[in-house]
Amino acid sequence: MSTRYSARILPMQTAGTHHFIERTYREGGAFQWIRELLVNALEAGATKVEFGIEWQAAESQGVLRRMVADDGKGMTADQLVEFFNTFGGGGKPIGGAHENFGVGSKTSLLPWNRYGMVVISWVGGDASMIWVARNPDTEEYGLRLEECDDAFGDAAIEGVYDPYDDPEHGCDWATIKPSWIKDHGTVVVLLGNKPSDNTVEGDQSRDEADIKGISSFLNRRMWDVSDDAEVYVDELRTTNRLHWPRSEDVAHGSVEKDGPDQRTNYRKIEGARHYIAYPVSRAKRGHLGAHGTVPLGDGTEIDWYLWEGERPNVHSYAAKTGYIAALYKRELYDVSAHHSTYRLFGITENSVRQLLWLIVRPVFDPEGKRGVYPRTDRSSLLLKGGPSAGGALPISDWAAEFAENMPDEILSVLRSARQGNPGTIEDVHWREKLAERFGARWKLARLRMRQGGAVLVQRAVNGLELLPRIRKSVRRKKPAVPDTPRAHALTRPVTKFAKLNGTVETENVETGIGLPHYRQVRSEDVGQGVLAAWQPNDPDYPQGVVLVNKEHPVLRSVIEHWQSQYADHQSDAIEKDVIDVYGQVAVSKIAHSESFRSVLPSDVIEKQMRSDYALTMSLLGLMAEDHLISTRIGGKYSKKRLAVRHPQKPR
């Protein structure tokens, strides 16, 4: 006998939200509030968004506050309360199931606007106003309750008011609406942590004190703005506050004779794609030379853009040189211009990096289990679904496949740049000798799938593949075994990016290691302080290449030491010999590190043991290298210089 019953669920109460808001803000990135306000406006159907300045307080109190306005559909009194005074599911959903559900604007704004942010919204011409602030006693955030003599149309909703004249703060909120907002729109005024704060630049406690910071962020973050919207930023021209404008007429007028330039720049935001391609009419000495798309095996696509000639003088309101980024919903994530990231894609030369953009477009399936979604701080993308769900993008895998299928146009400029560097090593004698001497000791055990194998392993652990990669799809014949999940695991296609759950049968096999190459580069190609760097993917060296920084001060001092021992006409040959020794030693260390793959995850080997600084450190110490140099050049060149004889003292 069973008993049926019904129960009413008492909703969980939310308390201490200020702790979560403050923590989320600390974890977020600089200027994230700009992104949140812009996305909110575009989601509301705005055709114009302006990151402007609230001029009334500038005139009456000399305080420049940032004011963000849009002509979107606006919010009613109820919607204002729901969006700005509800934390969690009550806000307007933005994006898919992994998005922030409206909390992003609150967590990115309130911690540096504790005195408040005023939000005024118009729907059908009717205005509603709220003031969100932090209670200094309880430290909780919420709606500020005003005590005013006037009657308000929305007074029935606690904390919502008709815009009113506020002499205390130097602003008549009723007249703040820009002329271009008609019956629908929203204005947000940022008041900072105290009434005297200048919020025009952003959060002064962060790295946001940049007069072009908002423009720079938007032109680097937004791939393009919208087909139906325009975005503008009213930005200051100087960091000298004595020269900041005190009225809109001064900011948008002409320069007074013999006076300081107090005007602002009213800049239209074009987006990152605009500054990559750049209109030819505005670029006098260069243009976008070539571009295309490289499709990858898992459905990801990489768009590449290669500039030819000199880049336009973009200044600091957009990115002037190349970078690598992931594109998701018209926004760029995981942006990097670092030489180590480019090396993963097979690009070493600084002259090429400066003119090459790689935009990765991961698979996006909003209704399915595959795809990506943004991390809370909106700086990077995470994987959705599969054993690596919640993990970082597989940039290394994508980069390796791109390097294998590098477009001819990029290959051409790479090889042209390398021709200008006489340090490329083509001598294979040393590689044959090294392999002959140590090849047997560098064999390592690998696990290979085999029906009936003695070793049963998990296919993936924490997203790391335990089995060697198989570059092309391989379909195995179905074994004559019972119909079990294990048997099916052995018969499915295994691809480069496949990560299967469950277990598979394997056997241990020994495989030889292909020796990498090495070549000389300049300091600008590998980064400051790096003596040698490992580039696993290179279009000219499928087995990888070690980059030896011929300009490194340690290497230069070793070269000069040995050059001083021999005649001047042998200096160039000695320099080559010294660099050869360091390159061959570095290659042997990379090759030998392969033996760790049986005991360490590949990610640890690549990112830690073979990092720039680990490889640099391994080449310091002089003892082993000096011995090899001495052996190589000892009998190769003419006698050493004679020691300088000091005149004998008279007896």
C-alpha cells in the first residue's frame, strides 16, 4: 500500500548577495561593464547606443559621470525592479542556458558604483526611474528609497519614481533624456562610490584609467557591432583634469584662441573586423593582401587575414597589429597576440605575426550538446558537452591542424621572412649521428588499441587523451566477440579529436622518436629573456623545431668568449659552431622529454617541461655546452691566440 501526498515548496531565500557580487566582480575583467551594457542594449533592439557624458553635473559640480544611453524598447517600472533589483533568475535572460541571465550588468557595475547608478527608462513616452546603491550599514545592494515632496506616477511600486529635479546631485533627471531617444529607450548614469567621483573613464581602481579605454575595448572585443545599430563613444582627449570640458558646448565646439583644447572625440565604434580589413581609401601604403578559411576536422573553422604593406596608424582606439581570437556571437574571446600562441599555429617570425590575424570559429549548436559558451568573466570560452565539458578550448589541437594545412599565401610570406635570416639549419649529418647514438635509448612505450590486449584503460581522464592521436579516421573491422559496449568502443571511428567514454583494450608498444630540427631566430620572435623555444607545429619541419635566440645575451657572451680565443677571420665560423651546439643540445632535450609521455600527461610535458623558460633554464650552466664546443672547434681551427706577454721587470 502506498501513500500519495502533495507538498508545497517554500522557495529558498537569497541572502548575502553582496558577497557574490563583489567576488564575481573581482573575477571579471577590466571594462566588462561596457560589454554588459552594450549587449543589453542590442538585445533590447537599440539602433543607437551612446557611451556619453552626463553634462549637468559637469556644469554644476565639475564632475564628469559616464552616461550610457540607448533607444531600445525600454523597461516599465515593473521590469526595472525585476531586472535591477532581482539577483539570479529574475533578470532578463541574455543568451543561452550557460549565459548570465542578466546578472552581468549588476556584478560588473555595482562594486565600483556603490553610491549608486541611476537608471531611467521610457516606454511609450512614459518614464520610470530607479536608483540602485549599496547600504553603507548592511553592505547590501538594492533600490534607494527617496523622500521627495512631489507626487510620482509610479509611487505605487516602491523604489520607482518619475524622474525629478535633484539639485543635491546637480542633475534634473527629468531632462536627462538625449534628443535622439524618442518614446522608447534607457539611460544609465554611473555615480561612482561617492558623489564627487569622476566615472567617465571607468573604475579607477582597475586598469581602466585610459581616455580611449572604452573605444579600445569595444573595437577589440566586438567583431562587428550590429547590422541595425550604431555605437558611439564620447571620449576625452587628455588625462589632465584641468583641461576636461565643463559643458557639452565646450566638448563639441571649437577650440578657443590661445586656450587649451577641451574638446572630446565623438567616436563611432566600427568593431574589430573593420580594423583588420580597413578601407583601402584610408590605407595609403598597404591593404589586406589575402584572406580565407581553413576548415578543421571537428567542424571548427579558422578565418585568416594577411595584410600586405604598412599598417594604418590606428593609434590606441583599436588593435594595430595581428592577434588570434575565438569568435562567438559577434564577440572575440581568448584574444592573444603572444608569440607563444602564434608558435602553436606554426608562425614564428615577428614580421609575419604583426600582419596576420587568425579568427577561430568553434562549432556553435545552441540547441544541442556540442559547442562553446562564455566563462563568467567573459574573457574566454569553455567547451559544452563531452568528457571535456567546462574545459578550455583545444587551441593546441586546432593550431596543429592549421599548421599542417597552412594556406600557401601565409607559407610564402613565412619563407620569405626566413630567407632574411641566415640561421636556418639544413645540415642533417648531426641529426643522423644523434639518432644513431641515442635512438635506441629514446624509444618509449605507448598504448595501442588492440582487441584482446592485456591493458584495460579509460579512454579519457579529465579531458586528457591517454591514447596516441590518430590523424585520419580509421574504421576497424568488427571483431568476432559478443555484443558488448567494450566491443563497440573498438569498432567506432577514431578521429583526431574523438574522446570516448568507457574503457578500451590496449597493448604496450615501443616507438621511435623523430628528431626535431633547430634554427636561429631573433629576440623579437621568441620573447624577452628566452634563449630557446619549442615550436611543435611548423610548416617546414613536421617533427617540430627548436628556435635558438641568437641575440640572447648569454649566448652572445659564450660566442664572444670563444671568438676571443682564435683569429678574427674565424669569428663567423665559430659563431655558427657555438649556435649549432646549443641548438643540438636543445633538440636532444626535447627529444628525450618524449620518454615522459608514459608517466606524465601530454599537457604537462608541452606546457611546463617544454615551456620557453624551462628550455632556457636547461641550457644554462656552461659546463656541458663548453665541453662540446671545445671538442668541436679544438682541432678544427688554427692555434689559439697567444697570451699577451707583459714586459719583464728589470732585474
